[in-house]
Amino acid sequence: MSTTGHAGPKKIIPRTRAWARIEDLNIDYIVNKSKHRFTSDQVKTFIQTIMNETLELTITEMEEWIDKFVPKRSGDLIESLKSFLAKSRPPPTTVGELRDVRLILGVGADIEYAKYVIDMTDAQVQHAGTWFEHSGKKAYSKGQPVFLDDPHAVANYHDKMVEYGIERLKINLSKIKWVHVNG
């Protein structure tokens, strides 16, 4: 504790954002280098379609990862992570509306205790079908007895989830781009 009585800097809830954006200058370059006659708006729409499909597939895969590897207990942490991830989806557009070509993948939680769970070991977060904590005490969540069954939960889930998301984003972008370009 410092001399002013403060416990020091408060550990924040983990959050991460990865993003990609294509500037108008790059769009113009693509239009000018293309053998086909595409307008800048056509190129933007094509690229944004690929990015939106990539983002949607990556979010779905990350939700599956969260279900398998994030400690379950009450389910609040999982729901918070999925809710935060869903905020990455771009708002709907009207037909013909063009915005900046972008892709943003946000990962985080709005639960205060997430910062503590992140520091636990695999042994502390994994449970194989039991009503008891590792200490032998009955397990509770929100004041109610809880059955703990998350044998695949991982320690430091946030960093591993971000690593997985970035890897899937790259793979999905290549895959979806290939499908759109090569039909």
C-alpha cells in the first residue's frame, strides 16, 4: 500500500481488439491495377462482404472455443465474453450503403471477477463432474450449490482466446477470399 493509502493501480478487466481497415488510397490502387473495370464502390462492397463473412465465421468459432475452454461455474463469464464478442458485428446497412471497409474483432468481459479467473492455474479452473471445490468445500455460485464440470477449462483463457481468434481470423480470411475470388 502506498503512503497515500491506496492499494496501487487496480487491475483492469482484460480486453483486446484486433482490426483491419482498407484506406481509399488502397481501393484506388486496386481499381487502377485491375484488368476488369470496377468502380471504387464495387471494390469496397466486395472487400467488405469478404470481411463481414470472415468476421461472422470467426465469431462463431470463438464462441465454440469459449464454450469449451473458459471456466463455466455460473456461466456468467461465458455469457459476458460472448456478449462482448457479439459487439464486433457491424451494424446492419441498407442496400447500397457504403461505409469504411473495416473488420474489428473485440474480445473482453464485463465481469469484475474475470481479472481473477485469468490468473488461476489449469488445476484451479478445471473440474471433472463434482459438487465440490478442489479444497473439498461444497461449490456454490450465486448462493446456490453448483455442479462443476469443465475438464477442458484453461488457465489464462484471455490470452489463449485472443491467440486463437487471430489465428482463425487469418485462416478464415484466406479461405473466404479464395471462395469469392475463385468461385
